[in-house]
Amino acid sequence: MRVSKLVMMTVASLAAVGLAEAQSLDEALALAELSNPNLDVGRTQAEIAREALEEARAQGRTRVTLGGTAGYESADSNRIFALNSGDRPLATAQIEAARPIYTGGRIPAGVRAAKAGIDAADARLEAVRQDLFFDTITAFLQVTAARATVDIRENNVRVLDEQVRAATARFDVGFITRTDVALSEARLAGALAGLAAAEAELERGSAQFESLTGVYPGALGPLPPLPALPQDFEAALAELLEFNPNLLAGREDERAASEAVRVAEAGGRATIEIVGRAEGQQDFDQDVHDTAVSALARGSIPLFQGGLVSSQVRSAKLRREQARLQVQAAERDLRAALAAAWYGYQAAERAIEASERQVEAAQIAFNGARQELSVGTRTTLDVLDSEQDLLDARLSLVNAERDAHLAAYQILALTGALSRDILLPVTQVP
């Protein structure tokens, strides 16, 4: 499916806005929804399912066929009174209309199966959309967290670089030993390695963001408030079982498979149809034509088909059982995923509170250690350890905030509620 010019212009305008000013999460989702080809695949599949419904309905409608022949006939006979002998051109024409009035339930079951197929395709399209939204949100959060991590590590490198210069100066005047200088230099080298790893992670996240939205991330806006979630785990589980698009698609597949069993069973039943026929023949040599019109009921009863129908019925029942088992397996997996996301969210919320206190305490400890080092009551190693504690606390806070948002949006995706409308101020989970 080709993207229309209007869609391309919209993508270009949103990309220009993102490059000109801070790009919000909502704008990133809009870009992903407009430009991602997976959604077009899902839409095409939904259209195919709708055409399958038209095909199923057409099986029960009147069929009209027109046929004819044209040729040259040469007839000869040794009878004394031979009629119609000689050479002559002939032409025949026939038109027939047939409408099924009983098919053993095959056509109604086929229509119901096609309708279930449409519902399944629509549910899968929504699942693709929500997966795309979650992946885009994840990339947005990863880039935001990676940039914060790079900033923290760059600051850490600057601080450690200052400490190396200060340690070298104190060593030159004999206040500390060469060991203290080596400790500072080792910490600086480790900080540079950590910065390189953080920058690589930022590039990886940026590439993922670009693959989803079609634009390289410029300045990103602040994280939106955490979205509203169900009151408790049981409420979230109930929403998952009712609204998760993958589960809905699986249930519709099971319904379609049940109707397919009825279609297969109808293959062994009688069929009846009403037929109307008109035909004519023209003998151009003798300028003679014959016409006939008829209306009749035509029926057929399959007596022996070599076990074909029985095998088709058994196969359809097996596919129905397979669809049922797939729904059960999906429910188990989704329950486990929801539990991990729900309790991971609660753990991340507590980690945010603890990390905020840890950052505050580590900052006080680091400032005190630097002052005490200047009066000789602390060693270089004490200051380096305090700096490391502060670094770890800041990184833990960044990661906890990212994990809380990811878990919250994953809960929404699992319960079928992830959309651009959720990017609004909301209440938190108790």
C-alpha cells in the first residue's frame, strides 16, 4: 500500500516541527502511526478479510452464465430419406440462472466464519498499532534516559579530571603519595569507558527511534505524567482478558474455526438449487431456429466420496481445537506478562523514592568528603568512593524513572488501552 502525498506531507511537517523545537512523545507517536509500514500491512489484511466476506456471501446469490457455440456442420447419410444432410453453418446460445436454496448450512457457516475473520483482522490491526506505540514510547524513553546518562557521566568525567589535576598538584608538594594519584587516574579511565558505553547506548536508541518514526531524534520534550492505570492487579487482569487485542483475535480465530467445522460437515449433505434456462439454435443454411425455456429444481446427494468429507471434518475439528489451545496459551503468557509489568511498576515507584533520597544523601556526603580532604581528615580514596556513590545514585534514579514509565505503558498495552489519548495528567497507582 502506497503512502499518499497527504500522509507524506504530514510526516514531513511533523518532522520539521520536531527538528525546530522539542519533540513531544505525542508527536513521536503521530510520526510512527503515519509512516510505519507494519500498520499498512495490517490494514491490507483487514481489507482482505472483508473481501473474503463478500466471497462467502456471493456463494448464496444467483449465478447467471451465458454460453454458446458457432461452427460448421457437414452431415451425410445413405438412408433413402435422409434429413438434415449436407453442409451448413450452425450457432447455439444458452443462458442459465441458478440460485441455491439449500446447501446443508455451508453458505451461512461460511458467512459467519468470514465475519469472524474480519473481527480477528481488526483486532490484529489494533494489536499492531498498540505494539508500535509501545515500541515508540520505549525508544523515546530509552533516548531520554540515555541522554541523561551521558550528561551524568560527562559531569563525572569533568569532576574526576579535576580530581586528577588536584591530586597531581598535592603529590608535587608532597601532601599525598603516588598511589592517590594512580587511584584518581584509574577512576577517570573507568569514567571515560562508562561515558563511551553510554554514548553507544544513546546511538543505539536513536537508531531505533528513527526506524520507528522515520526521523532522527532531535530535542525531545519532557516525559509526560505517568498514565492512569487500573485500581489493582485484579482489575487490570479483568481488562486484559476482555480487551487485549491479541486475545480478541485468538477468540475470533476460534469462532471462525468452529464455523469451518460446519462448512466441512455440509460437504456430506444434499444441495438444492433453482435453475432457469433459455437456449436456442440457429441453422443459417435452412434459416431455421429452435428455442426452449425451462425452469427446474436441481438437487444432488453425495453418496460416496472416498472419505474426503470425513477427513475434512476431522481436520476442521483439529484446527478448532488448535485455536482453542492457542487462546489458552496466550492467556497464560499475558497473565505472566501483566504480573511482571504490574509489580515491576510498583518496584520502580519505590526505587524512584529511594533513589531520590540516595541522590540527596550522596551529594551531601560527596561535598563533605571534598571539604574534609582539603583539611586532611579524608583521603583521596574516600572522595573517589563518595563520587562513585553519587554517580550510582543519579544513574539509579534515571533508570528507575525510565522503568516506571515503561512498566506503566506496558500495562496499558496488555490491557488494550494504549493510545495517544493516554498522554494526559492522571492519578497514580496507590
